[in-house]
Amino acid sequence: MEIASDGIVKGLGAQLPYDQGISEAILAGYALLGKETPPYVAVPAYKVTKENVLDAWKLVYHKEAPDSIQSAAK
């Protein structure tokens, strides 16, 4: 809400837990199949600003932002 309404928070790096889970599931499958996996895997954070807050919400939560966020972003 702070980002959408141009409040005190101007941006952040959003984590992508759904995408992290997909990456972990793929790596678990590789391990079960005996395929080599990298020792470390990271899903980078997503830069969120007022300009992309609605797109970021959809990317992170896999659904549209609530009406309150959409109204604040206008």
C-alpha cells in the first residue's frame, strides 16, 4: 500500500516464493533421477516500484492486486 500510494516506502525487492518452490521441485526431481545439480541456486528478487506495483503483485501472488491497492496505484 505504501508503494502504491506513493507513501514513505518507494520500492523494495520482492521475493518470489512460488518460483523458488518450482526451482526446488525441479532440483529435487534431478536429484531423484541422479542428475547433477548445482550446489547453490537462487531466484533473484524482483524490483518493485510505484510504476510496476500492480504487475509485481500479479507476478508474486499469481492473482490481481486487491481493489485497495489498485485504487492507490492510480
